[in-house]
Amino acid sequence: MAKAAPTDYMASSIQVLEGLEPVRKRPGMYIGSTDSKGLHHLIWEIADNSIDEALAGYAKHIWLTIHKDGSLSVQDDGRGIPVDIHPKAKVSALELTMTKLHAGGKFDEKTYKVSGGLHGVGASVTNALSDTMRVEVRRDGKTYFQEYKKGIPKAKVQITPHPQNTLNSPTGTFTVFKPDSTMFTTIDWDYSLIETSVRNRAYLIAGLHFYLTDERTGTSKQFYFEGGIKSLVAHTNRDKKTLTAPIYIKKTADHTEVEVALQYNDGFNEVIESFVNVINTVDGGTHVTGFRIALTRAINDYAKKIGAIKDSENSLTGEDMREGLTAIIFVKIPTQSIQFESQTKAKLNNPETQGFVNTVVKEGLDTYFE
């Protein structure tokens, strides 16, 4: 293979992507894919910010609406994204949040002690991959707004006397966006998929009201649960014959909280759902590994104790013990300590979490068996 002449590779060959250009250039790095899964990831980059407001104790209601024109809106009654001028960037904090990667309130432990946002890129990624977006913020008795086209502001943040947000709440954030059809293989919203995600989050955060509306069909539902992950396990097993009552384990130490609920049914499939600060870690991670190790150890130890297993050679395998298992693993970790494998947050990498979950679940199951 012939070598290129030295003059072919110069400073001018180096590309510098400004603003949100990297997201539009390589969307898969930020949302995992550009198919339906990636499309729906856009929702939670916005909605999880509203959920973070609820986790911090400032929001009690979240509204998600699929509109007839293909856009989707997320509203909350939280504090509202700050709109004052950022001291370093010299632009509105709202514009900074929506147009710059790694900008947001999740880097400051005082703002959010526990949150799903980590890298500070979520809202801006959704903006970058949307054809249009409008954000309205209610603060200080006023409604501020800014509109964007493919991630670029159309004008500065302004006060509007005619907000699209019809809520009566004095504070909160309203975001409506329409995905860019040139960036995705499909831009059709899947109501059932969104409903499942909303329901799961409603179970995780007791006392938070979710409202999901699909204007295309006229469907509207409210989600509000007090039973936590025990109720989520029961809901997951609602069409199955269960063999045990839900087992619930919870412990907090060193600013980390672990909640686990599990129940067996007469099926053969294993269903394990895991969450970190309300983020659904679909690819598992160290918290799931810790749970599986503890489950295997606890059941084998108990089986040996009652004489069901005579020696270690006859120990049950992890796969044996997970047949017919439904389990929910919910871990709350300080925002500054979370280590996800990538921006999609599909897998948790914190090594210390494996040991903590392992210990908590093993102790909890030992107590249950006794």
C-alpha cells in the first residue's frame, strides 16, 4: 500500500467539531443506535432530568405527551432550569444546558446528591438529534423560552406572554421536541414501550405522579404507586403462578442504598430488571453480578444446612437457581461516584457496588431462610 505524501496530512486535516456537531456526526456514541431503541432514548434524556427534580424533592408531577405531529413533550413542576447568565459562558444557563455537551447541574453535589444524569450531555443530545425543540421555563413569576433547529438556538432566551405550557404550576420545565427524521431509521413513537418505562419509574419513586397521553389515539393514563419495587415484582408476575411471596431486602451504608425484591414463579425464564438512580441499566453491571453471586451462595448454603446437598460437588448452579426468578435491583449511588460503561448508561461499572450488593443480598436471604 502506497504511503501518502507528507503534505497530505497537515493541520488542516484535523477536524474540530463544535457545539453539538459530534452528536450529529456520531449519534450512536451518545444514544446507542439510530433505530427505535435510540429514538426512545431521547425521551429519557429529557424526562430523567424531571425525575431528578423529584428525587431531590422538588417535583411531584411529570407529564409526557405524544403529539399528533410526531413531537413529544415532557413537563414537570420542579424548580425550572436556571435562565440567568452563566458567569463563565456569558449566555443563559438554559441555552448552555441545551446546546453544550457536559453542561448541567449534575456535576455539583449540592444541586443533586442522587441523579440519573451524570455526564451532563442528555438534554443537549436530544436537542442535537431533533429537527425542532422548544423549552419553556417557569421561574420567578415569569415564563422564559428558547427554540432550536437541529440543536442551534433560533434566538436568545426570551420571556413569553403566550406559553405553550398550560400547567398552573408556578415553576417547572416544559420541553417539546420533534426527532430529526434524517438521523433515525424510524421516528414513530411506540406507546407500549413508553408506557412500560413510565410504569417502572413510577414504581421506583413512591409519591411521584406520572401522566402519559397519546394524542394520536386519545389514550391517557396516570401512574402512581406507593408499594415500590415489591409492587413492581408483583406486577411483572401478574400473569404467572407465583411460588413465593415477594422477598424484600433494603440497606443503606456509605451513602449508597440497595433495594432488592425477588419472587419465584412456575416458569423457566429469568427476569432481572436493574436500576441505578432510576436509570434502567438494561445490560446489567456490577450490581447485578453482586446479586447473582449472593443468590447462588445463599441458596447453596441453606441447602447444605438442611441436608438437601451433601457436598460441594452437588452444589446448584446459578442458572438452576434463576429459573422462574423475577427480581428487581434498585441501587442509589451519589451522582459523583457513578461509573457507567458509556453515555447510554446501560451498564454499571462501579466495582465497590458488586461487593456491597453481594453482602446486603446474602445477609438478607440468610435472614429470610432462617
